[in-house]
Amino acid sequence: MILQIEQEMYYYMEYQAKYITDDIKLSSYEDKFFKSDIMFDQHMLVWFISGETKIIQADATYFFKKGDIFLIPKNQLATIINYPTNGLPHKTVVMHLTTEVLKKYYESVECQTNLQSGKKIYVYNNHPLLESCLASLIPYFDMNELPESIASLKITEAITILRTIDKSIDSVLTNFEEPGKIDLAGYMEKNFVFNLPLEKFSYLTGRSLTTFKRDFKRIFHTTPQRWLTQKRLELAHYEFVEKKKRPVEVCYEVGFENLSHFSYAFKKFFGYTPTELIENAAGAVKKNNN
């Protein structure tokens, strides 16, 4: 799959997807809520039709709604939380810009690749050219068949528009390198909240799984899973005490799969439940104010 979904949680929700090709789909989440920790294997261009999304990355949080358009570059970790709104489903048009397609496209064009913006997500909200391109795909989702040539033309059109409105995007789209070996400690400290298999962390830090585990043990003096659990629980404790967040918010934002498992792990580590911590903190504040 182009989009690797590692952990998913559905709550009273029905998911539907219609595909023109493997790289273009109409995605719809009905009812309440969807949360997923994911890694993007390919660049992904998204146009919002309805609903809202919260995207949490290591150093930024984004909110998107109807009419918004954005590009998420490949090899990024993110927590995605989708919400229907105003009685309408969370619905988006999604276009994957694969390495194969981009290599073919750039064979015939001249570009500058020295303009680095450092952005994690590129936002093009309500841009008329991109919106027109992506909206034109809607009628094709109801067709039983679509010639591959038409789908290819639509992807080419989207890439061309991106390059026209954003001069820095060539540096992103022409980056065909695999992740190289990077600072393991720094990367894990920034990305421990993402609940992904160790194989993904090892790939993104430029290591085999065996080398990743060996380097991790040398740096942190414990196993990856124990370290990840402790870091997530310590962050959760901070979020409760300092930011007064609710358990259901903190659970998913720090990388746990469900609330019951989170509460069990929290009590095992600290000796009290999240609810007890919140109540005690509230009591202490009230006492100090009297």
C-alpha cells in the first residue's frame, strides 16, 4: 500500500473509499471519529469536501476543514484524527504522487532543487487552480471504468499546478533518496508518540531492525518498547497536570491504541489512574485558592 496504516481505531464509523486508480481515491468516514498513526510512503495531495482533520506531528499540529488543500511529503510520521461535522461525513479527494510518476514527470522538465523551505505540510487552501483540478475528479468516481491515460493526465495537471504556485515544491517532489542513517536519539525523542512498529522507526532512521535495536540499547540502556511506553506515560502525566487535558484526548495524542489499555498502563507505572490524578490536582488547586 502507498499509505501505510499501522494502527487504526474506529468509533461507530463506516469507512468507504472509491478509487479511480490506486493513486486517486475519494475517501469517506461516516459517523463519529477515526484515529490513525501513520507513515506516508509517498507524497499525498488532499482536498477537503467536508469534515475536519487534526494532524499531529512531532513539532506541529494542523487543523483542516472544508475547502482546504494540502500536500504531505513522504516519509513523515503523523497522528491523524478525522471528524465528521454538521451532519456530513469526513470526505476528501486524495491523490498520491508516487516516486515512479514523479521520476517520469521530471525527465522532461527543467527545475531548481536548491530551494528548501523546511515545511512538514504544504498548505494551499482554497487555491482556485488546485481546487478546480481536484474537483474535476468527482464525476469519475461514479464510473465503472476510467482510462489510465485520463488519470495520468490529472496527476500531471496537479503536479504542474503545484510547481506553478509554489517554486519550492520541486525540492520536495524530486527527492528520491531513501532515508539515510541519522541521529537515533534525537529522532526518537521527537517522534516517540507515534505508535508504529519498530520496523518503521528503523527504516526512517536508516537502519536495519537489528542495528536499530542494538543502537537503541547502547544509547538508552533499555529496550525500545520499554522506553517508548515510559516516555508516552510521562508525557501523558504532564498533559494532565500542566495542560488540564482529558484522558480521552491524551490517550490518543501520546500514542496509545485505546483508553482502557492506556489507563491500565498509567496506573501500573504511576500507582494511580488518570482520573485519580486529575481529581487530586483539581482538589489541590481548590485548596490553594481557599
